Amino acid sequence: MSILVDGNTKVITQGITGSAGQFHTTGCLKYGTAMLGGVTPGKGGQTDENGLPVFDTVAQAVKETGANASMIFVPPPFAADAVLEAADAGITLAVCITEHIPVLDMMRVKKTLKSNFPHCTLLGPNCPGVITPGIKHDDKDTETHGGCKIGIMPGYIHTHVSQSKTGKAVGIISRSGTLTYEAVWQTGQQGLGQSTCVGIGGDPVRGLNFIDLLEMFQADDETDGIVMIGEIGGTDEEAAADYIKSNVTKPVTCFIAGRTAPPGRRMGHAGAIISGGEGGAESKLDALRHAGCHVAESPADLGTTMSKALGV
Amino acid sequence: MKIHEYQARELLQSAGVPVPGGITVDTADEAEKAFETLKNDGATLAVVKAQVHAGGRGKGGGVKLVKTAAEAKDAAATILSKNLVTPQTPPEGVPVNKLLIAAGVDIAHEYYLGIVVDRALGCPVIIASAEGGMAIEEVAEENPDAIIKEPIDPVAGLRPYQATKLAFALGFTGDQVKQFKKTLAALVALFLKSDASLAEINPLIKTPDGQILAIDAKIDFDDNAMFRQKDIAALEDPTETPESEQRAQEHHLSYIQLDGNIGCLVNGAGLAMATMDIIKLHGGEPANFLDVGGSASQEAVTEAFRIILSDDNVKGILVNIFGGIAKCDTIANAIVAAAKEVGFKVPLVVRLEGTNVEPARKIIEAAKADIPTMIVGNDLTDAASKITAAVGSA
């Protein structure tokens, strides 16, 4: 098992003819994802560099390909509308990679998804995406089968549980892209596989959040432990700690980035700011410790802390 | 993006929020004249206020009450003559280039009225309190029941009943209910129309004759929305951003200068923060936050090194790259080229992992002779301990 996506997920790319959209469509296709086509208004009828069909609208793409998930690379001014177009066309998982979307647009998207399109789950924006590792054909290979990568993460660092040394798999949830890779890499070094890795994004208002994913990983048979990577800004980690305390029985390893960040400054991510005495790392770490989480004091200890918590 | 108080007042005024008379000046002589003008309009006293982004201006002597034109001139000359140091500025303070001379008004009661983006609810939320004049964080601490919160539907905007509810909850009566509702509607409309991320009137006041006025205002905006807010973007004061951060912005680098002595060059915001954290864990102090992004060119990496080295405090540099889409060998080549061009006199520890790390390690190994201060970090912990040791013994 896995969460959100698997070998049966059928994916299109919104913004497929843009340079980032095309590059990562190819990357996902090579990894083994069922990439079925893409959308760029005005370029319907063309094919992309892999021969995938391009459509003018998401509705056409869904009708012709049967896609149920979309990877969104539409530029910031139009990205919010692209999410709603995907939802309106019946897409059930919209993965929005785009960074720098105005927060007001995301607030409106969230509200509209909730009221008009409850079937559609949004991941992101400003996120690396989601990956359920596939099975590698051989040790050196970057191609896999049975998995699904929707996003910009390097696929080859991930390990399917059947190919892991310990036979155990962790689920990973993170607000940061490169720290997700770090967690994947380190858990892999410890002989752990990954069930699914989810980057929820660095923006203040986003789709799926820690609690949604903790619930899914808790219910997922293949997930033995959970790595949760938070950062300064907001109080989502505190809310997640409350949830973990009463609902999560699997071991949870945490790291919070930004303990040394000065208050009032945005640290790269739109959502990474300590403001009005709220959003500091220490309060998040306290809450997570109280919830029984295994806190990695150093970002270099994510893998060892997780394997210790799993007793492997 | 932050703007000055006088700019926020102007935005409020054009949105329909009443503010007392005020004149913005650059010199002490202009301050003297401004006082006369306000006096002719009926003001008996005025407040001279330093226009800087940092808060806590009153505590640093940047806000002075004056009763005559001569006092206004003196106060202005004093404030303009030196850097203003407040709890929110760097220790050396910030220069003051502009002053707001605001007409003094009699106050019967002070309120707090603000709008913030509530991240958990995913919508703007109005925060109001009948206990204005002090920092809202202090009110929240001491008397949380005195704070009223009202979420705004980001699609529909403020509904009239919400304004009515708040007006009565704050204790307004009679004509002031109408005045408050108009003020609140104007503030919410301004917030949504201008892509604000924070709008705060503190205090909003009631005069003895029942007028409602905004005395001090602070409005921040969403950087990501500036592409569609040209008028707002034009309000930015470049002198408020350190030169190094301006240079970084021009090269699409995300850079923030800090007080420590270990420069950091990292890809990804989360990893950049984590790198600062691990330096501190090993007893060092980071000199900056720097995310070169996922597709950093050689030119951008070179500029990043120049910016880091332009900080005289920097005694060593830690490069931490987890190659994803950005390939390690590309970054390694950029480091080597940048090193040759910029020239490193301080220790440089390089930790690379991820996509194409093997060819990258060969590039670094081969460049060691050319860059004698370069040390290879085998993993994150090794890199952090090597750079803190190298800087500690320097």
C-alpha cells in the first residue's frame, strides 16, 4: 500500500509545454509514472517531446486520457485558476508545484474547493510534489515500475520497501523540498524504504497539511514509521502534535528547521516567518516532544533517529 | 513588503478611513512650516514621527510630542541627526530620512483594529479590541478575552452583519456604530484589493466629540502579488533593504544577513535554515541565510560567494548542496569557477550529496590544489564540525 498515489494513478501536466513542465513531465515518465498527456491553452492537438498529447483544456484532457491527477506548472498569476480548472474537470488530486502564488489566490482556491469541488484534493503550492517509490529494475537503474512520481524530486534516491534491507518503510511529510530529499537519503542509508513521500509546500496557506497526511499514514499498512519535517512559521506543527498525541500509534520522527532564524524575517519560503511571538521553533519542538515524537536535534540525525524509533 | 506609516495613512485615507491631518517632511525647516500649517487647520499640538519600518519607534526616541513650531523644528533636527535605535533595529540603528508631522488629537478611548492572514483557517481574520494603544500581543497575553476575532470570507468579503457585530462588541453606540462600520468596510476592502498580508490600526481612537480616527497605521503586502500591484510596489523604500540583500534579489538569490561569522551557501530554503541550525548546534554562528535555488547558474553562485565575502564578519564558508534537479557536478563546477574568480582566503567546507555526486566529488578533488582553503565535508555533521573547527581556530 501507499497513500495518495500508486501505479494506477493517471497523470496529466498543466503547463506541459513550458520548460519546467516539459522537463519534469519527462522526468516523471522516465521514473515510470503513468503520464498521459498535458494541457496548454492554444496548443491543443500538438504532442510533447515524448509524444504525449497536448490539450487546450483540462476537461478535454480528462475526457480523452481518463486522468485523475494533475501536476501543475502554470506560472503564478494563473496557477490558482489552473487548480480550479483541474477540480472542475473532475481531477481528484491536484499537485501544484508553482512557487510565488499570491496568498489571497490560495485562500480563495481553498474556500472554493471546499464549497464547490469537495472531490478534489490539493497538494501544495510551492512544493516538490508526491512520490510513491516504484520497484527498481536493477540497482543502478533510475527507472522503476509500480510507483508514481508527481513532482520535481530526484526519483532514484527513493527505495521501495521490497528492496529495502530492513523490510520496513517510512512515510515522509515535509514543508521543505531539499529537506525531504535529505530525509529520504538518510532513511535509505539506514536500510529503510519509503511508502510515500509528500512535500506539503512552503507557503502559509496550502492544501493538504500535516494532520491530513498523518491520518493517511497511520491508516496505511505499508507505513511503519513517519518522518515529519516542519519549519518556523504558523502553528501547524503544534496542531499536528496534538493530533499525534491522541491518534497516531506509529513512531514519528521530527525535525523543525529554523531554530536560529531571527524573528520578523521571511526565511526564503513565504510561510517561514516568526511573527507576533508565534511560529518559533522551540514551541513546535516542545509540543512534538510532549506528543511523544522522536525529535532529531540535528538535521543530520533524521535517519538514525527514525531507525532507532523503529528498533532496526 | 513593508511600507512607511505615512504611506499607510495615505492608503487608508484614499480608501475612506478618516485620519487626522499630517504632513511628511525631509528637513527640520519643513517640520517647522508643517506645524504652522497644521496649527492653521486648528491643531494645538503635533507629533513628530520618524518614518522607518522598524517598530518600537517611541522607545527609541523617534516619536516626540511638540506644542510649538520651534519645538517641532528642534525635535525634527534631533531625530534626523542620528540613527534611530529601537528594539527591532540592528544595534547600530537605522538612518531616518523622513518624518511625519501629525496633528495631535484629543482621545476619549483607544481601540485596536487589525487584519491578518490566518494560516490555520486559510482566510483573513479581523482582530479587534477595545483595549488599544498597546501591542496586541501584550493584550493577548494579559487579557485574551479582550480580543475579538472575526474571519472574512476571502471570496465574498466582509458581510454587513459582521461589521455590526464587531461595532457593538467593541462598545460603540449611536452614530459611532455607523462610523465604525464604514471604517471597517474600507479597511477590509483595502486589504483584499491591495493583496495586503497585514493591516493594523493601533490605535483607532474615539475623540471626546465622538469622531472615529485612525492614528497609527501599519500595512504589509504579499511579495508574491506585487506583479499585479504596481502602485503598491512603487511605495517600496529601497534604503530600508541592506545593499547585500538588494544585490541578492537582483540575482534571484534568497539572502538574509545575520550576525555570525560562518557564511552559508545552500540549495533550498528548508535545507538553508537547517544548515544554520546545524552550525549553531556545533557551536558556531551563521553569518547569513542563503538559498541559491534549484537551478542556480554559475554566475548566480559566483555572485552568492561575492555577497557572502562582502560581509567582513565572515571567517569561513559552508557549502551544503543536496542535488535534486540541480545536479551536483554543475554546482561543483560553479564552486570551482567562482572560487578562482572570487579567491578564497577563508576556509571553505563543501558538502555535496544527491544527483551526479560522484563526478562532482572528482571535480572538487581535482580543484583542491587551486583552492588550498577548501575542505571536503563527508556528510552534514562532518561538514558542520569541520567548518566550526576551522573558524574557531582561525
